[in-house]
Amino acid sequence: MKTIFVKDIKPGDPVETSFLVVRKDTGISRSGSPYLILKLKDRTGEVDARVWNDAEKLTTRFERDDVVMVKGQSVPYQGGIQLNIMDIKRLNAEEFSMVDYLPSARLRPEEMMRELDSIIDGIRDRHIKRLLKSLFADPHIRERFMTVPAARSFHHPYVGGLIEHVLSLCRLATLVASHYRGINPDLLVAGAILHDIGKIYELSSTGSFDYTDEGRLLGHIVMGVELVDSKIRELEDFPGELSMLLKHMILSHHGHLEFGSPKRPKTLEAMVLFYLDDMDAKVNAIEALMEKKEGRGNWSEYQRLFERYIYKGRYISEEVPQEEPARQEDPSVEELTLWNEREK
């Protein structure tokens, strides 16, 4: 179990622990000897590292995106620290859990999955419930849905980000369906659950978050429709119109052709899903931005995505004091053991 994290390392500390390799380059010293330039990461941050001795030998032991065990020394470097590494080796998959190396959702994936199961149990339409239960009875789909991020960098870019995003949409969908007449709540919730399901194959949660080959070539919208269609074909007497409406919600949830949707929303539920999805993604992105130190004073750096600066100041009412959000405690040894067992 990993017990030493980037946030704990101080200048002068001996370091013997594991990290995810997110950068690996070769340099040449003034004496003409090769050395390795590394950036190592865990869930608390990143740290620069160098291999000055035996670089040609040690470089054959690992690659970028491997989890490695390192032995070295922390030294002061440009106001922070740098690790001088004497030994390094790649770890096998059964020797670590990715939860130690990648940012994670505030809630445990298992806890979020229990909430999603409860939402599915509450769906009244028997055909929609059958489809969703069939999908999540597949252990591969279930495990990946719990762990992949919702996006590579824009919104919910962390382990468990997809299911966190989906649960947020399910809550919003329930509220909106109770407010407006004419919305089919089961159909809208099903669209919230299924709209990004192709991301379980588009994105990787092992190593650095990145696109899979299939993800780059096909994309999550196509893969999501294919997955849902294949499950529907396994179900006897599934209504053809319902199949069409569900697949339309997946195909149109980006809202615009120029944003990657093969179709624009043409039903009430598809239109609502597009706006809720867009809002939840942008709110999460701005919330993450508010926590960053970059920027000047109360203003963020210029955000190309939003084409504006974002004001980071917060008005606190004297009459209604703001409560600090509950912080997630580090996982216990028992919880990390469960993660390891699941990932085997």
C-alpha cells in the first residue's frame, strides 16, 4: 500500500515509494552522459525527478504511464523539490491501485454505484428498467462505469467522474421532470444514465487519462449507441419507438452538429438532456477553476473555453453563513484492499 505521497515529501527526505510516470525524456549532461527527465504523479500532485546515474540501464525498466517503485532523495529545486532517483522499477498491475495515482471523485465509486442502482430500481417503466439492469449486470460495464472520468480535462476529469456526472444529471432530471408538464421522467433519467455510456470505451482510467484507439476513431456517441442497441436486441419485446427515442438522446446530447452530435435534439426529453448536460459540465469546470490558485486577485486566467475571465470572489451572507463542504478522508487500508482486489 502506498503511504508516502507528493504532498508529504520535504526537501532532504529519503524517498522510497511508488508513482505514476507522466513524463519520460532523455537529456545529455555537460559531460556528455545521458540522464532521464521524469515527471512523477500521485493523487496529491506531481513532482519532477531526474535519473543521473545508470540512465541507459534504468530507462529499459519502465515506460510512460507505468506505475513504478522509486528509491531516491528529495532535493530543493526552484522553490519546490526534485527527486534524484537511484533505482526505479515497474510494478505489476496486482501490486498497486490506480486510486493512489489519479485524482478521484469526492465519493467512493461503490457508494455512487449504490445510489445509481437505487435510481434504476425507482424507474416505473418496465422496459427501461430491464434495459438498465441488463447493462449494469455486466461486470465489465459496471466496473468501467464506476471508474472512468467523464472527460479528459474539461469536466469531471477524475476517477469516478463519469458516474458522479451521471448522478448529478439524474437528480437534475428528476427536479425538472417534476416542474414541467409533459416530460417523461423515466425516459429523461434513462437518457441521463445512457448519454455518455460510450465513454467507458472511449477513455482510459489506467495511466494518464487519455483516449483509447477506439475512442479516437469512433467516439463515445457512436460507441454508446452501438452498446445500447446491442443490449436492446437481447431483450424480448422491447418497444421499437422507445429504442428510437433512447438512441436519439445519445446521438443528440451535444446539442449541435458542430459540437459532435450527429443529430440535434428533436424531442422534449432530448432537448432538456442537452441543456442539463451542458450546464452540469460547465458548473463542474467553473467549480474546479475556482479552487485553482492561478490568476490575479479575484480573477482567473483567461479561459478560452468560456471566452472570458471568471470572477473568483464569493459573497458570503452574514445572515446565512456558508458551510465548508465536507472533505473526503483518505481511503482506509481496508478500502484500498477492496480497490486492489476489484482491479485484479
